[in-house]
Amino acid sequence: MNSHSASSEFWSGARDTIPVIVGAIPFGIIFGALAINAGLSVAATIGLSVFVFAGSSQFVAAGLVAQGAGVLVIVLATFVINLRHALYAASLGPYLSAKSRRWLLPLGFWLTDETYAVVVQRYARDDGSHNKHWYHLGSSVAMYSNWQLCTVIGIVAGTQLHGMADWGLEFAMVVTFIGIVVPLLRRVPMVLCAVVAGGVSLWLREWPNQVGLMLGSLTGIAIAMLADVGSGAKKPRSKGLHS
């Protein structure tokens, strides 16, 4: 079989996503259990995973629902949390600019932190493949399928076991993100972004509604951009990871 055929690229994308899927499994299960215990119905919990498919914002939405927040507050909060996906999309844009909406719409909907970290490295490899978007699709489908399954498992567990959110299983996701980010820190601006964002987030960790995390992210990005401009380095558009 051609190593760059659509089929081989698809299954390679799914296979290469398995390590981050392992880290996401506890996260998905905890969401299902937490949402049920927060008062959401089974249909609403499944609907969030099927139609929203954004782990962190789903957790926030479930928590706000439990607090009786209004629809506008929930929509605004999840919108701000998911703004990072605009940066992911901008980074992948040069690789997908020639694709039709038939490809862009599903790949955009399925874009997650984990899939981005996996596929951006595949796009950056210059090996003559014209089917890298199939690799992207394989990673996306694998992550989406896993999230739906874990949500259902969490729903079942949430009706039987209480206090799952206090078990500390979400630590697996933290470790997974560290494993995703560290290998991508290849330039000084990237390292500065990670260090500053992490430091500010920890410093402001007591602020409500994860405001410290958002400010940390924005500060890290700003510092990285200043460092990049100051160094006079040219940002690659056809290969590599943009800072």
C-alpha cells in the first residue's frame, strides 16, 4: 500500500493520536459524571459532547448551568475559552487553503488541542504527500469517537458513583498536555510564551472563573510576539510551527 495514500494517511493519523487519547479518557469520563451530578439531563450531556466537542468549555458550561447562570453568560464564557482555536486555525490555514468547504467545515469543527498538536507536525513534514488532510481527518475522528464513548461511560458512572470529580483523574490530562507542548518548544519565543503563560496563570490561579488562565495565555502570546519581532526572525508559512 502506498505510504501516502488517503487510507494509510487516515489510519496513521488515528494511530498517532492514541497517546493523547489515553490522556483524554479520564477527562471525558469525569465530564460525563460531573455533568450528570450538576443536574444536566442525559440528553443535554450527550448533546454537549456531540455538538460542542470542546472539553474545557463543556466543563465550564456544566458548572455554570449548575450555578443557574443565564444562557448569555454560558455562551460568552465558552466563546472566550475557545478563542484559542482561532489561533490553531490560523496556524493550519496555509496547509488547508486549497481545500473546499467539504473538508474545512468538518476539520474545523473537530479541531481540538490534541488533534492540532498531532497534525501540525505531520503538515510540517515535507515528504511529498498530497493526502495530509486525510491524516488530519483520521486524528479528528479518533478523538471525536473517544470523547463520545467516554462521555457515555461518565454518564453511567455518574449515576452510580458520586464524587468522581474529586478522584484526581484529570491529572492524566495535565500530563498529556505537558507531553504535547514541550516537544514543540523549538524557538526562544515559544519557550518564553510557555514560561510566561504558565507563571502568570499560577500567580493568578485564585482568581474566579479561570480569569487568571486567560490572562496568562494572553500575556504569554504578547511576550512571544514581542520577542519574535525583536529577534527579527521570519515566521515560516509553509513549514514549522508558528509561535
